[in-house]
Amino acid sequence: MADGPITDAEFEQAGLRLAVDGAVATITLARPERRNALTFSTWRTLARIGDTLPDGVRVVVVRGEGPAFSAGIDLRLFTAEGVPGEDALAPRDEEFIRGLQAGYLWLRRPDIVSVAAVQGHAIGGGFQLALACDLRIVADDVKFAMKEPALGIVPDLTGTKPLVDIVGVPRALELCLTTRTVFADEAARLGLAELVVPVADLGKAVDDLVAAILAVRPSTAAATKRLLRAAPGNTLEEQSAAERREQVALLSEPAGERSA
């Protein structure tokens, strides 16, 4: 992975924009003419954003420019001409895929809360990007679908774990093997969306959520996220012990730092 700050040319090749405003970083998928299709450069640059995120950032919002969140992998990668400036899609080893997965994995870090603001299509890798975020606020025109099996591949961008955690194995199997579209009402019913709002209200809904998150003290938010992320894999005894450890650590901080 390249060292140093991400250049404007690299952001352009990746089809991404990054804006940092105090404690909030906004990542915009910025290839609307391709419905924000994703390439190897997109995933690698997302990983570098995670590596270089300023320490003061507490909330990361991921959104798409235009009417779609992301149509998933750029299908030109499956053609002979490919995508200008991108590697060819060819047999790859696990380390290659690990480098792409890194673009999504950091969104689960306990020191940040990641929010996907999803409208229109969120397909394949786009669906997995939304699943990589802690929370999903979606517009009422959202269209989730896991299309990888239809392309002869599996979802490999860290999406299978959160999908199963949210909807269970049978429903996840059905969604992936039928590759069908999940619309807003079903997304809310399955737990794939924390909130569904009209398209025009998506920005305000995300802003309101971000403001509420920032009202919580940073160390408390991080401790709470660690607890909740660990809970599914813990026994009750293990989780109770984890709660004790986190609480003792928080209460040991100076009293003035414990207020929101």
C-alpha cells in the first residue's frame, strides 16, 4: 500500500471524495455516471482513508453521489477492455483479496461510528459496503441486492458475516442465491436499515443521527461499541465480565470527562 497522503489523482481514479469537518468524515462515492461502480482502486483507497483518518474523527458517513449508492463492482472489469488504469480481473490469491477487504474492515473500529446513507441501488460490493457500516439510514427508493453469485463469484468484501448476523443463515442464503432485490419496507423489516426516510429527507436524517452520536462522550461511545460488537460471540458470563471491565475503566477517568 502506498505511503503518504492520498493525492487528488488517486481520489479521482478511485471515484471517491473525502471531506473532514471536525469530528465527522464524509466519504462520497463519486462516479455517478457509472452509478458509483467500484474498482480495485476504490477498495484500496478506502483502506488508505482508514489508515490516514485524523485522530479526532468520531463519525464516518459513507454516501453516494447522485441517485444511487453503488451499483457494485464495475462490470467492465469482467470484459477484455477492462477499466482504464485498473488491474485486469484475473485469478487472484488471498492476499490480493485481503487488501481489498481492508477497505471495509476499518469501518468497524470502536473509535468511530460508521453510517451508510443509502439511496437507490446498493448492489453487490455496494451492499457489502453498507453492511460494513455500523448503521444504515436508507431512502425509500433503496434497492439492496447481493449479485455476486449471479456473476459466478461469492461475496468476498466482508459482507457475509454482517448479513448473517442481521438476517440469519436461511434468509442470507435465500438473498444471496436468488440475488433478488430487497426494497425499503423489507430492508426495515429484516433489520438491514435502522431508519427509512423519503429521499429528500435522507441528508437531514443522517445529520440528526450524527449529532446524537456526537453528544455521547467519545470514550463511552467506543466502550459501548466494543461491548455490542463482542456480544454475539460471548456467553452471558463473558459479556458480563466485559461490561464490568469497560465500566471500571470509564469510572476511573476524571469526573469532568464523564459528562457528555
